[in-house]
Amino acid sequence: MFNSNTLARFQNIETPFYYYDLKLLKETLQACADASAKYNFHVHYAMKANFNPRVLDLIQSYGFGADCVSGGEVKAAIAHGFDKGKVVFAGVGKSDKEINEALDREIFCFNIESVQELQIINDLAKAKNKTASVAIRINPNVDAHTHHFITTGLEENKFGVNIWELPAVAEALAKCPHLKFLGIHFHIGSQITDLGVYKNLCIRVNELQLWFEERGLPIKVLNLGGGLGVDYQQPDANPICDFESYFKVFNDFLNVKPNQEVHFELGRALVAQSAALVSRVLYVKNGIKKNFLILDAGMTELIRPMLYQAYHQIENLSRGEEAGSERQGAGSRKLEPGIGSQEAGNTDSELQTPDSRLNSPGSELKYDVVGPICESTDCFRKDVDLPESFRGDLIVVRTAGAYGEVMASGYNLRERVQSVYSE
Ligand code: LLP
């Protein structure tokens, strides 16, 4: 992702910023498109993972559909060229305005999350003399074995219709002439790394298909949602993501009839590895018990570590090869000695001088890597092994392409940071 040219370029860019490697993104999209095409599976990109305009333009150019969870996402998807016939709209709290706008845009499908919503969409479609295509989002009570904050398919979660509510769904569908039943939808959680979870999901989906068919509700679309995880420990992993094995599980375990379509809604797996958050060390505090690296980026730019205790690899680009747990990744890069020195010298006279950097002892230390926000939780991680670091060093937080820029906030009246791209 980084080479000496990127580093030289970074010197002239105000930090913090999101850096997008569009070549890597294209490779990821191609790998997913190839792996899904093998089984004729349809992929919708989960817009919530990243709605950066350049990213959206690129993703739609691969022919993926869009999975949206708000009227704003539906609008953005269509504005960025996603085919409205491939737009799906999920979400437990769709407002009347959002439903009406999606009806006007004639999207492919509403993924319905409650019996009440089903009736409301029928009424709103009736008022427009339209028919809305719908799939029922079912909460299958399958454990995703992921962080409990990003688990969505257990009975305790607010998402989807519980299995015991299905008779009421069938009854309501029979009374809703302005709805066209397309099929069933599932999304059990995010950052799922155990593919056995998906096998369990397939088994449950096979049972549920039978239930609908026995009640005269044939299923055309089976939408399995998203959730495929990435390796945060190895941002340079090759392959970037094992789409082949993921889709194979569904091919092996899901009962699919010849007239049925299988759909997915991948977000993280498509975009996570293609971006990094780039920041600079503002201050170094060396203490007796703790060393702190205080960055110019914080929870306002990337909140995942603070919200989900999420691990992101942290690297000091200015110091080259780094120490310990931060350097487990396959294909880790080696920076030429002196690159960091040149960089700092170009920017700010108060920063470390090139000579002092070159002459630095190069020892490894443990740092709590923190941001500037007035919250104690504004910490990317404690006890990070890094080479001895100095004011002005470029620090990157890897695997930040999914749920990074999109979850940024203006807390502390922080300004939105810019995005920088490489082709
Ligand atoms: N479909 C539905 C209905 C969803 O709710 C989601 C994500 C996806 C698809 C895409 O899931 P993915 O393939 O990206 O795992 N902010 C959290 C993740 C929240 C995921 C919400 N739903 C994080 O930073 O880990």
C-alpha cells in the first residue's frame, strides 16, 4: 500500500487524511466479482461501509447493486449510477418520507423488518397506486460469533422479524395487495471470520424456505446479507479477502432452486483494506509508567477502536520496519532508511531535524497511541510496540476503509478531513 513515492507525496499533505489505494480497491472488487460470478450470485454493496464518492463511482462500475439503510443512501446510490433495479432498502426504522421516495424511485426491493412496517408500506404504495416488491428480513437466531455490538441475528437484537412472528407475516401478506413478495432476507452480523457460521445460516434458511413454500409463498430471492470479515492483523494479506471460500459455503450448503436468485450485501470485505488513516505525531509524552504518542487524528476520524475495542494495525511510516505485534502481517513493507528523515525535514522547522532522526537510537518502545479529543476513551490502542517515535512522524492506522470515514463526527468542532487517492 505504501512505497517511497507515497511517502514523499504524504509530506506535502495536511494531516490527518484518509488515504485510498484505488488499485487495491479495484483488485478487491474484481476478486469479489469473479468469485460471485462463478455461482451466478448477485452482490449488493452495503453503502453504509463507505460512501466516499470516488469509492461509490468505482464500485458501481463493477455492476454491483446497492444495499441501503436510509433514504439518503438510496438517493446517493442512484445518483452515483447504481442501477435502481439493483437497489435494496433495509432498516428497522424507515420513515414514511423515505418509503415514499424509494417507491418513487422504483427500487428493486424493500427488506421489511416488522409486521407493522409491512402494512405501512402496503398503505403508502396503495396511495400511489403502486406495488412494492418486498423481502422479509428474518432474525434467524444464529450466532455470528463476532463482537456483541455488531451481532444482529439473535432474538435479543432489534433487527428483522422473529421466527415465531412468521405466521403473522404470512397472514398480513395475504391482506396486502400492494406488496409483491419476492423472498427472504438475513443479515446476522458483521466482521464474521468463522465461515462455519454461514453454514449454520444456510441450514436455517433451508428450513425457512420450506415454511414459506408450504404456505403458498414461493421464494424468488434469497438474500443472505453481508458480514464477511477481513484480517485486521494482516492489512497486506494476499489474497485481500477469501471471497472464493465464502461463496463456496453457500454453494455447498444452501438449497437453491433453478428459478431462484441468491443475493449478498457485502460492505466491509469490499473496502476495508483499501484505505488507511494517515496522521502525524503532535506530541510525545514519555512517562515513568506510560509513553503517549499524541496524534492529530482521534475518535472523530476513526471511532472503531473506541466504540468496539476494534484492533487496527498502527505503523510509524517515518521510522520504517517496526516492532512486535504490529508487524505480523504477510508482505510487510520495508522502508528505506532515511525516508522518514527527509519527510519531516520538509515540513516544519519545529519538527525533528533530518539529522536528529537519523541519529535517533532506533529503539522500540511501548506507546499508548491517543488522539487530541477531550475524552479518555480517545485512544487507538494501549501499549503499541513502535520504534522510538518523534514529533512530526507519520503514523498510519490501517484497514480503515470500512466504517471509518463514514462514522467520522464533528465532535469538539473538528473539521472533516480530506481524502487522498492513488490510482
Ligand atoms: N446488510 C445489512 C442489513 C447490514 O446491516 C450490514 C451492516 C451489512 C449488510 C454489511 O455488513 P458488512 O459486510 O459490512 O459486515 N460499524 C460497525 C459495523 C456495523 C455493520 C452494520 N450493518 C463496525 O465498524 O464494525
